[in-house]
Amino acid sequence: MPNTTYEIAMSRRLNRPTSIAYKVVEDIERFPEFMPNVNSLTLLEAEGNRKVAAWDITIDDAPLSWIEEGIYDKQNLIVHFRSLEGVFDRFDGYWQVIHDGEGSQVTFELVYEIGLPEIEDIVGPILRERMVENAESMLEAIEKWVEEVE
């Protein structure tokens, strides 16, 4: 039985320039502050335009953990991320900041596969709902956070 592929895509318009919005998006260490189900995020490596972090979250009493690589392209205002190991068979996507009038727009896209076909029907919809809630929380927090950045 093949894995089910889930996709999440959403954007938020910000009243701040792209440089400020990107500064917030690239500060992965602060993400747990506005993601209530993140138990910990540990930065394992940070060299040049690459960061590797260990994520530990709980969704409906189920612990999930993975190691994620982020490639930060400041010139194009995009962060590509992907899971290197962990609970997901596939977990990749990006954060992108684009110019939008006098402000900017932040876009988040994620594609993932759980890789547990025997429980996919039960876990899949719940996990997707929580992942959407996390993404919405992140975008909402980013919107507030950019107002604080100089």
C-alpha cells in the first residue's frame, strides 16, 4: 500500500518589508515560542547557509521527533527544509518571503508522508489538522513578531 502524501500551503501578508520578514523566518530557534506542541527544538549545526535542528513535538499525546535540515537563501528570501531522519518518510517544504506592495508576504509549504500505512486512516487526518494548526500559529506569530523587529 503506497504512502499517502499530505500537502499544506498557506500565506500571510505582512505590513513590513521583506528584509524584516525574512529575518523572522530564518530565526528557527524562536519557533517553539509560538508552536504550543513543540517540546524542544535543538540546533545541532549552524554553518554558512545551513542549519540542522532536532525537533521533538507531541500531537494528541503521540510523540514525534525528527532531524531537519534548513538551507537559507537570503538573496532569494527562501528557506528550504527537509527531514534527514525521524518519524516521517517524507517531510520537506519551504518558507518564502516576497515583496507585496508596501509590505511582504510569507508563504509556507509542506509536503509530508507518515509512512505507517497500517494506521494511516486514523493518524493521517488528525496529524494533518494539527500540522495546519501549527502552520497557522507560526504565521500568526510571525505577523506579530515582525512588528517588534527593527
